[in-house]
Amino acid sequence: RDRIFSHINLERHSRVLILKADFGMLLWEACRRTPEGGVYGITDSKDHFSVISHYAVNLPAEERPIILHKKLNDAVKELIGNVSFESIIGMNIFSRLHSQVDILKKLHSIIADKGTLSLAETVPSASTRLSHLIEEADKDSPNYSFLLDAEKVIFNDPENEMTNWDSNMLKKLVTDSGFSITSSMTHDYKEQKMITPADLEKWITRSYY
């Protein structure tokens, strides 16, 4: 959150749209920074909408965010022609990039003059793969070769919407939608984690098939 907002110049009166307000992390920070503006948030989750609405009533009426409980595409479509924003902020919005290009074009139609679109996206095709976690001594195993072959199929599949794009494709689609890119950066995140059998089961069954 702090890194995203450090690159955004918000005024107290700025109008801000949070594309995925689910957990409130970006939403409440936007509200704090723009008490005289207007903050809109989008969520398609009934539970998150309920939680956000519950906390929003504790704010003065003029500072409460407007929450749209809709699918992203439907919510943006509803905003076209009704409001424009000095800042549109999204985090992990375009995980299936090629099927979401139309949303980028709609966002361009609701950005104010000199407004900014700020995106922070995890790129699945560049993420850690299971084969990266194999110890060097175990790489002679037939199972390791099988894993590499499986990953090649998955990550080179042009029909796999999660992995058939990279950061360069995202930047091209952003500019093709009418935006100009003034800043772009890549951050690598690392963590230490004890991998359990449950983790492996989850990764295999939910991600690989």
C-alpha cells in the first residue's frame, strides 16, 4: 500500500477510484488522503461489501466512500459519463490480462484530464515455480524431469490466461488503451516458508490442473 501511494500525487479534493476494494487496504488510505474529494470502491464480494459498509458509517457523511457492489466491468460501465477521477488505483486486477482489455479502455474514458492510473500487478508467468524449489541433489530424479515437462506445458500454453502474458504485454495494452506510461518498475518479493504437504497438495490441485 505505502509503495503504491508513494507514487501518486493526491490532493485533499481528489476523486479516487479503487478498482478492487475488497479488504479496504487501498480504500481507507485513499479516504484518509482525500477528505474533501470523493472515493469510490468496487467489490463483487457480498461479505467484503458488508464489512466495508459497516465501517464506512463511522465516518462523517461527506467522507464516506461510495461502494459499488458489482462486477468490475459492470461497475466501470456504470460510471462512464457520470463521474471522472483524478486517480484510479488497482492491485492485481489483470491476472487474466487478454480477456480484460476492454476494462482498460473503459477506464480511460473515466480518467480526468491529467489523471493517473496506478496498477500493481503480480505477473504469474514470472513467479516462483515448483521446480525452483527442488534441491540440486534431487534434480537427477525422474520426478524432476516430469515436473519440468509439466511446467513447460502450463507456462507455454497460449490459451492459459494466467500465464500467457508478461509485464511488457501489460504495458503495451495500457498504451493501446490510450494511456501514457510515465513510470514502471518491477519489485521482487521473497519470503522464507516451511512447505508442508498441505501446501503441495493445494498448489498441485488448484494451480496446475
